[in-house]
Amino acid sequence: KARELSEQSPLNIIEGRGRWGILCSGVSYNYVKDAVAELKMADQVTILRIGFSHPLPVGMIQNFLKGCEKVLVVEEGEPYLEESAKTYAQEAVLTLPIRGKAQDLFSQLYEYDPAMVRKHIAACFGLAYTPPAPVDLSDVPPVPQRPPTLCAGCSHRATFYEVRKATEGLDTVFPSDIGCYTLGLLPPLSTADYLLCMGSSTGTVGGFSKACDRKVVSFIGDSTFFHSGIPGLVNAVFNNHDLTLVILDNGTTAMTGHQPNPAVDMAQLKLEGYGRVSIESVVRAIGVPHVTVIKPYKVKKSIDAIKEAVAFKGVSVIISQELCALYASSLKLPRRKPFHVSDKCRNHRDCMDHLACPAFYVWEGRIKIDANLCTGCALCAQICPENAILPVKDAAKK
């Protein structure tokens, strides 16, 4: 059935009627289109772009190969399309040359770019090509740095801030894991000291607890916990390690596009027939002696709960529950009022220095909040020493 869908999928398209063939997929297709136009070879080439890549449309590829004298495969990474095309050509008793990954063509390493693709297409098909002269950038100022950051209103930012406050004065190591929360490694949050692979945090945290005298607080997401984090927690309980694990439950698999995980409320997605697995129930069933659920937008209560968990001798787990801000928006949930920096602000900049929320910006030397980005989480309002950050409607009354 899947093969039939692939053969008929509009994601797989053929363009042109030339005798030279180019087989490509993904962003490489855009590079190919640019190269074909710049090399003025549109009437000489047929392009097959694969968008439905597994299973591949075998019949479509074989028909494409039958109409070509030679084929160049343009794909990043492993030669998946190239090797498949060669197999299908052999099955159809076709003897045309099919090239792709080679010492004088494309590499299996790194990303492609338009100039690289132009160069190799010209070389493969024997076309004249003169690379453009390099642009002199010596007088151009450097591009301002814009490191990746958590979204405005991300609950992970609140959790990281609260963990940092709760562990002030303690010599603490923070193992982390794979997810949006990996961005906790960047300042000012700085809550990721060690990352090995997906699901590793629940295992490495136990190792750190035995190998050093420092406090150990580890982070893992809800999806990653179900994927490969549970065995490490079982091991920690069995060996009576002294550690704190923070499970960041934002109600979805946010980093890769809001796919559901076993803890997701599928009814919110209007999907029926699914169960729901409680992270808290799983953690308690494993035998964790100290389990706390926090709401990270309640800053003081969360800090107090984290202090208690970190002080506990043995395995403690904190489950930080708050929906991903983007996911909540996609569900059309009621939006909180955005916040505004009032005239009470004395420009201490605790909000920006400790949170680095992208909704903040500086205008004429003063901190401002972009109301279009602000989700109304109120994290900044709770840490402002002057109580100068107010909901927009309240700020208007002041």
C-alpha cells in the first residue's frame, strides 16, 4: 500500500525532457534548479525530485532512468538515492552511468551549497563553468551574533532559572539531554554541563553522584524520558544514588514538531482511542522516594520545592509541568495578557540578564517588551526587584 502511495504521490515530481538526468531530494532540489538555470541547460536535463522517500517509487525511478543517457544524483549525506537508483537500473537491465558520491563529485560529509552543486553539475555533464570571483568582505563589519535561544514564554526557561536560584551557593553539576532544553547550556541559564546522547542524562547523573562530591541535578524531557530515560532512573533507585532528576513535561515533543508522546492528552488533539501514561505514576511506581510536581510559572513555590528535593538524601524527582508555549498557541488555548515595563523600572536589567527572553529588547537605553512575542507567562514580573513589569491593562492604569 505504501509503495502505491509513493508511486502516486505529488511529492515526487519530474520536470523537463532532456537526455541528462538529475535525481535529487530535499534542499538539494533548490540548488539543482538554480544551477540548471544559471548553466542554461534546462532543455538538456530531466529532473526527478523525490519527496516521498520511503518506500521509494521504484516504477517512477525506473521510467525516469529509461529516458536518460546519464544520471547525476544530488543528495546530502549517505548515497541512499544513488545506491537505490543503481539497484533499480540493474533490475530493469539498464546500463546508463549513474554518479553521485565520488572523489571528483559530491562528498558524504557536510552540507551542500549552490556553488558546490553548480560546479559538480557542470563537471558531470561537461559544461563550461567559471566560478564567480570571490567578494571582498574585508571592509564589511562582522555579523552580529544571534545564538539559538528558547522561545519567548518557554517554561524550560522558568525551570532553569528556578533550579539555578535553588542551588545558589552549592557546587552543582548539571547533566542534560536531547531536546529544546539542551539550549540550557547557554548563558545566562547555564544548566547543561554534560550531554552524551538521547536518554543519557538519567544514567550519567548516577555516575556523577558516585564519582564526585558535588550536588547533581539532571534534566530530561517528557518524550525523552519515555524514549530511553526510564532504565537509568530504575538503576538510580536500585543503587540508592543521591541525585535529583528534573523531568521537563511540556505536554508534547516540541523540538521535532509537536509529535505526541505517551503522556500527551490526545483529547486536546481531538484524537480518540488512545490511553495516557502519567509520568508521576511511572516515577512513583519505580520506587522514587521523593517526587514533586511543580508549576514553573509559580516561581517562589517552585524554588522552595526544588530546594527541598535537592536537599533530600537519595533519589528525588521534580516534574515541571507547563505546556510548550508554541503548542498551547497551536491548540488555540486562551492567551494570557502580555506584559509591559512600566515607569517604575530602574533599569537593573535582572529580567534580561537572568532570563534572556527574546521578547525583551533595548530601546534608547531602556528595557522594553515586544507585546507580539510576550506570552504573558509572568516569569519576568516575578523576579523584577521593583515590581515594574505589569500586565498591559494594569500598566495602562499606572
